[in-house]
Amino acid sequence: MSDPTTAPTTDRPSVIFVCVHNAGRSQMAAGYMSALSGGAVEVRSAGSMPADQINPVAVAAMAEVGIDITAEVPKVLTTEAVEASDAVITMGCGDACPIFPGKRYEDWALADPAGQGIEAVRPIRDEIRGRVEALLAELLPARA
């Protein structure tokens, strides 16, 4: 995944996934988008109040579907990262996201995996996959 502080260097569509801690939902979504797009979409993730580390249960849930997010770290949400993204997908970050005209914004109402066991995180992971697949089909319609 790209460093969220750098501007895009290609004409690929770009998306940023944002949640409060950038430790669960947004990291799983970014992992899916990177894997499912095969690099055709520039992917960022960030949090309004980043945690110290990614939720280990989210890492385990993604590993079950063959996606390794162990190297990712929670990153702070910056105005530049939002400005550099075509689509901004929020997951419960409230008013912390800066709004820019011309950007696509979606808020995905998803349960927070923080403090949950793997049995509770799997359905969240699976719902994220479905939403990422739908977003990918809209960002890259020729590939759908």
C-alpha cells in the first residue's frame, strides 16, 4: 500500500479507507482492495486517532483468506491523503474527515472489530469484501 502522505503518481483511481484507529476495518478494506485490484487502484488507509498497532484479530481474519496485512501500521489521517484520493471511504470516523469538493465520499456502517474474537470479526471481514468488490467494479468498470 502507498504511503498516505504522498500524492498519486499515476492515473490509477485512488481510494482511502478511514476509521478512527486505522487498526481493523480500514486495514482490512485496504488489504482487500490491494489484493482484488491487483495494483490497478492506488490504496491508502488512515485513522483520525491511530492505534499503536493493527488489531491482531483483524490480521488473523485476513490471513484466513490469504491476505497478509501484518506489515501494515496505523497511520494518521492527513488532509493531503484525502486530497490525493478519488474516493474517501469512512467507517465511523465521524466529523474527523476533511471534505473536499469533487471527491466521492461513502460512509460504510460496519461493526467495530476492536475487542472482538475471530468469530465476530469474520462476518465484518466478509461484509468488507463485498463492499470492496462493489467499489472496485465502480472504480474499474472495464474489469467487472
